[in-house]
Amino acid sequence: MQILKNCTFCLMFTAMSSSSVYAGESHDDGDHAVHENDNQIVLTQQQLDFAGVKIETLQLQHHERLYFAPGEVKANGYTSYLVAPRVDSIVLERHTTLGSMVEVNEPLITLFSEAMAQAQSQYLIASTQWDRVKRLSSTAISERARVQANADFSAAYSRLVALGVEGTAIDAIKHKPASEFGHYTLVAQRAGIVTQDSFTQGQHVTAGKTLMAISDENELWVDAQIQPSSQLKLTSDIKAWVNVEGKDHEAQVIQEAHTLDPITRTRRVRLLVKNSEHKLHAGMFVNVYFRIPSTAQAIAVPDDALNRSTDGDWVVYVEASPGTFYPKEVQLGERFGEQVEIIGLSPGQRIAINGAFFIASEQAKAGFDPHNH
């Protein structure tokens, strides 16, 4: 039964092929120079439907070409925060660890500092004096003494703020036992992930030393490495995306460096990537793609519209009339993703953008006709 079905299909395809008419068929023994209209192939609608031949009208238009560059995911420097003491201190206790998610004002590290103890003591004295002065009437204390008490309180308060103590922690100094003077806690200034943790308990740290880094991974940077010879003009409206393990992430160009990296000798282009699913992490290597619009209009066709002639040239099949085609040699220009520019045709001409191989096969079979000279 299967053999019978196969035979039926072969007979049908043979019947379809036999209906192809080679328009250049002639018994004239004169000059046989090949012209476009002398090399036509005629196909029935049944053949066109069977092969999925699709015809489109050529037109000049702007296209987008695909540009690839390697890249690396970086922490967003605008939303990252470095945790560091503002005075020489000793680490007493950690409250979180590397990789932990933290919220705003969450305790991170408790430290001790002699300078902090002095500042807290001065604040306690100044705040106590100011509270007493505020309760006195204007006749019980001079204006000069009132202003001095207020200035001393403000100076002591500002000193603590400058050392990194938060408002609620300052208010709690009045209730702090003497044994805890000099203790202070660094808290998270923003929500994020602890991406750096470089200290041990009991360690003496100097002012400004980074103890932790907190990064908001909802938005990350990707630094793409561009060859300096590319002369690309990458603006914020350029379409770009980052591919990681087969998944694309939309990106936006936010910065273009005007100097070369001294190590890689490439130009850096920075992109911003949304990372709400937290699939990207700082340090990952990724593939970056840009869609660059062409500066001039061009005629471009998909690869399926192209076929090789017997002498190796690229050809497309132009529709002379419905169902009638002839091959036309073209030159290839710039590639635009899945399409390529062709040179040698004019806007308004209609060509087969799908099924060119089928048309070429039918033409080749017609070319073997003994009457085709």
C-alpha cells in the first residue's frame, strides 16, 4: 500500500514538472546569445503552491544590520553602596553575610571607636544642657547662654552625623549604658544584595576602608567591547539586547567611552539591563547584539531568494508575468541580519523570495530538453 502511495506522489510530481515550459525553446540555429527573456521558465499555479513560492515587490528602504560584541555584567555603580566606617574602628560583630538580601536601615556591622565614644559623650553633655536650658524662662538665663547651649548641642549632633551615626541611634545615646559608649552600628543605606564582605571580627579598620558592598541587582550594567575600527555610532535609541544561555534580555545603551581599554585595546560601550528575575549577576560573560540602522536605503532580500547559477554567480528569479520567471544575476552588498543587500535590480520589480531553489531545479530540468539550444 505504501509503495502505491509513493508511486502516486511520483506520478503527480512528474506531471507537475512536465508542465514547466522553457520559454527559450527554439529550433533557430542562428545566434543563441542568452538574454533575460530568452531564459524564462513558466510554472503553473499548482507548482507554485506546492513549492511554497512567494513573490514580493522590491523596494528601497532602510534596514538594520546585526552587530555582535562580547560583554561582561557589572554591578550598577549608580545603585551600589560601599559600607565603610568614617573613623578608625574595631569590628565587634557582623549582622549579615555575603550574598544576603538586606533592606534599608537593616543592621550590618557593629564597631567600636574611641573617637566615637568621645563624640557620644560630648553629645550626651550638650543635649542634657540644652534640654535644661529649654525649660528655663528667658528671665532665668541670658540670651547669650541660651544661644551657646543650642550651638553646643547642634555641634555635637552634627559631629555624630558626620561619623555616620543615624538619627534614631543618636536619640538612643541618652539611654545607652556607659559600657557601650563608643559602640555604633553601620546600617544599609539601600536595599540589595551583599556582594562584598572583606573583614573579620576583631579586626582594626581605618576610616574609609570598604567592609561591605551592597548592590541592587534589579538593574545591572553590561560593558560591551567594541573594536575601535568599527566606527559605530551607538546612541541610546539603538536597539540592543544581551543573550545569556540562549535567553535574550533587552538592554539600553547609556554610555559610550571615547578612550580604549589599555589591556583589551577595545572601546567600551555600557548598557543598562533590567534584571527583575535575577538571572544576571556581576562577573558573567554575555553576548551583546546591536541592531544598527543603515545610513542609506537599500534593496535587501532573504537568503532563500538567492541561488547559484551554473557559473557560480548569485541570481534571483524575477517575475516577468504571473507564473513566468527568469534568472537575474546580482551582486551581494551589506548583510542586515537575516537579509542581504542585492545590487543589480530596481525598485518595483517582483522576485521570488521563497522557493528559488525549486524554480532553479525546474529550469535545470527544462534546460536538458533536447530541443533547447
